[in-house]
Amino acid sequence: MAAATLYHNPRCSKSRQALDLLEARGVQPEIVEYLKTPPSAAMLKTLLGQLGLQAADILRRKEGAEAGLSPDMPEAALIAGLAAHPAALERPIFVHKGKAVVGRPPERVLDLL
């Protein structure tokens, strides 16, 4: 696994800003375009552990509702739903040295450096 990974959506301005901040500091993360290569439910569980969050915390409300997902769903069902509907994932997610952070605002990715 790469030393640093960015779950990235190149169409998202916040995701692009987070990548720019990392690159400006010499960090070249492995880029995972999660809409093209969605994380599995098992990977999402790992990411949630690294984030220290619950699935509802990384659910984009509008996109989640459009996919039939709700923050009130049982955790396992919501994780499965996020794996099936990656557009409902909050972004970007930066992973570095076993920890992760949601890059909202983008400057939060710098907390892991």
C-alpha cells in the first residue's frame, strides 16, 4: 500500500484543492478515483476505523438520499450502500500512516503530515 492515498474525485473542487495542497508539500499520494474504483465494504470499514467515524459521518446527504441511503440506517447496511453508491461518499479522504481524514475543508489533509 502507498505511504499516502487520496480518495479523489477530479470533478470536485475541494478534492482538487486537497491534492494541490499535498503536492505543494511534496506529497505524491496514490490517487484512487473512487467513482471509477469504489472501495469495497471491507475497505470502507477500514477507512472508517482510520477516520474514527461512523458511516453516517461520511455520507453526503443529498447524494445519499438520491441513492436511498439514510444516516439512520444500521451501520452495516449503510456501509454496503456506500460501497454500492460511491457518489454518496464525502470527499476527499486522505490516508497517511494508518490514519485518515476527510478533506473538508481541504486544509484538513495537512493535519496528517
